[in-house]
Amino acid sequence: MSDCLFCKIISGEIPSSCVYEDDQVFAFNDIDPQAPVHFLVIPKEHISGADAITSENSAVVAHIFEVIANLAKKHKLDGFRVVSNCGQSAGQTVMHLHFHVLSGRDMTWPPG
């Protein structure tokens, strides 16, 4: 989508601090980190949110979680939280499926 912030980051139109990239996903550091480690992992294919996952596009979600697991090992994260907000009332501000990975501090429960 031409007006999607994350699509512009994927295309390089907007700079980012890349953590990982392959042919299906892109990961980058959050510009407003909420923990010492805070990066986002997004599919390169525009999927608006978790509510738009279908049998046709769900394989990329499994791949995203493989990437998250590998990045956690690579960065020796001692526990981490994965968050995906779905819809504006849940706090989703960019309508492109994305997963926040947070680590480096104790995470409270319940969140938010």
C-alpha cells in the first residue's frame, strides 16, 4: 500500500534500523522503545492486522515466529514478550501486521 508507513520502511523510502531481513519479513528497532530491547517484525506482504490472517497468508506468520526465536537466541535474550495489537481500540497505530518483541526488563502483568 502506497500510504502504509511500514510498506515505506520495507521499500527503503523511510529509513529504519534494520535488525533482520529476508524475502518474507523485515525486522527493525522501534523508534520509541518501551524496553531496552524493542524491535518489530513485519511481513513484507501488506496484511492489515491479525484479523486479516487467512489460510493463504498464514505461513508468513509461522515464519515470523521462527525469525523471532532466532533473533532471541542471537541476541541472548533472557525472556521476551511478543505483542501484536489488532485494531485501533487495542492500540494498533499502523495498519500493517506487526509483532513487537520486547526484552531487557521485567514485564508486568497485566499489560497496559
